[in-house]
Amino acid sequence: MEAIIGFFTQKVFPWFMALLACLFPCWFPALAPQTGAGGAEPLYSITEGGDGMRHAEFTLLTYNVKHCQGGTKITEIAAEIADTGAQVVFLQEIDCNTRRAGGRDEARLLAAALGFAYAFFPAMKYDGGFYGTAILSAFPLSGAALTPLSVTGSMEPRALGQADILVEGIPVRLFVTHLSYESALTRAKQLGEVDLAINASPADSFLLGGDFNVSSYDEYALLTAAVAAHSAPDPGIRRIDNIFCDAAKTLRGARSVPTGYSDHDLVLAEVSIPIAQP
């Protein structure tokens, strides 16, 4: 009986509520990003490149945290993130005020533990709260926005979150997403929508991280303007978790770090952003 109740409360009920939200939108407030200040002192290095430009370099991280094990592993996951030295973090499967997470606002608590700014992007209402993705950043964030992505039938709602940072005066738009696992055709449509968004970034300057659930690296070809941190099979990195940048930037050192707190590893890469000479 408990298994049946759990199935209906965690699986059937959220989809029923999502259907009601579509049929009667006036009953439900629009999903909107939630943000918090922080991130006043990002750590990055300035190097001289062979192209005659100075480059700002720092670490990026994408991590599907699996709702921080019901919000019980926030301290441990924050410590994992801190140990990597990442200055921009893309998170998936984040709970906000759900019963499953004991009412915890996971993105806010993780950001507070790190001293980072954050933006939470709810993809759906779930279990008394919200469920979605987040960006944590040592750089102050601005312009947070959320774009729903296409799904079909009873698939879990998906979204693309975005927020802006400045790196040595250079605007960089950050994107985070978590795509559907059920259908390659649906993912193709979602990747096309993500591609449109990143191509509209100011000055074509962006970074994108997420859990893309791709069944093949070939699916990433739909991100026409994006350069991947890893773009070929690697026994040390799962293909579904990835980081991308625009053609003017460079990603190197893609690697994964095992964790005991999720069914995904942490995936990291170093980004190099060209900036003008002083």
C-alpha cells in the first residue's frame, strides 16, 4: 500500500497538477526564477595568450545532484563543489521547498554555504514546492530568465534557465538545462530551442551546462554555435553531462569526479575567455 501511495503522490499527482496548470493557467502563478545575491570576489587567473589577448581562466562545473538526497546532503555537496574550485556551477534536479526535501530551498542553501550568488529555475511544481535547475556563481548574477522547453504527452516539464555575469567587463550569458530522457525526437526539438537561445546571447558570448540525456554524441550537433568540453566517447566521463561555450572561448581539461551523493558524477572543465589588453 505504501508503494502505491508513493507512486501516486510522486508520479501521478505532479503530472495531474501540471495538466491542470496547462488547462487552467489562471489557477497557478507562472513559474519564475528565484535569485539571491552573493559572489563578490570570484577567483580566476589572467594569462597572456599567443593570440596577443589576455585571457580570464576559471573552472566550470555541471552536476546533477539528485535533489541532494532529499535535502539531507546539502552540506556535503557544497563541500564537494568547494573542493573543485569551480567559480560557475550548473545544477540539475534541485528541489525548492518540497516535502521530499523537508521544505529546504536547496539552491539557496548551497549558494550560502559557498558564498555564491544563485538563480533557481523551476521547471515544474512538485510535492508542495518546485523542482528544476540552478546556477551558482562566484560572479554576481543579473538578468535571470526562464524559458519552458517543448515536451510531449505526459513527459516531465523541462526548461532552460539563463543569467548574466561580467568577466573583466566582458558580458557572458550562462545557461543551464536538463533535457528529456524519454524521446530522442523530443530532445532534438529541445536542443533546437536551446540553440536558438544561445545564438541570441549578447555578443555571442555564452556558457552552457547541463544534463542533456543524449543517447549519442551526435545529438550535440544540433547545438550549432556551441563547442563541447567533451565531444567523443571517454570512459571517464558520461556523455549526458556536458559543458559548452561559444567559439571565441576555449574549454579544456574536461574530467569527472565521482560522488557518493548522486547517480551522476561532477563534470568539470576550465574555460578561457579572451579579454582586451589593458
